[in-house]
Amino acid sequence: MNHELEIEIIDPIDRHEKMAIEVAVVVDSEIRYCYFATPEGLKNFGDWVPGTEVRMHYDDNDFIVVSEISKEIIESAIIAIHKEGRLYACTSASS
């Protein structure tokens, strides 16, 4: 892929245990957004299944789960997704 790619991590990475991390990606002059989360973070945020204490996540094409998180992991994951030609499917045009 010869597309120029810029990555900006919007949220502090240390909040991953309570919230997803918003990331902006600029590809071909278009700003795209996605969210990164870790498995431990998934159990602490999201919508509640009614009548339970269980969290759920659904219908988020721009949600990427990694087993650990850092600036380098986020950047490497986005570059790998981009090389596979799936960046537009894994990001959205608005945050």
C-alpha cells in the first residue's frame, strides 16, 4: 500500500482498564476513527445486559481488541490492518 498513514492516539493509554482508547487515523487525507480496548477493560465498560451485571459490546465496526496496549501496539495493529486492506472496515468516518 502506498497510502500515507498518520496515527494520533487521542485518549490517555492508561485509561484502558476503564474505557476504550480513541484513535484517529488519517489515510488519503481522510480522518478515520477507531477504539482500542483490552480484555480487562472490556469487563469494565460497555452497556449492561438488562437485569444483569454483565457488560456487552455490539455493532462496533471500529472497535479493536488487543491483549495488551501501548503506543507501539496501537500503531503496529493499525499498520497491519492497513496492509491487509481492512482499515476502512475497521474505522469510521466520525468519532
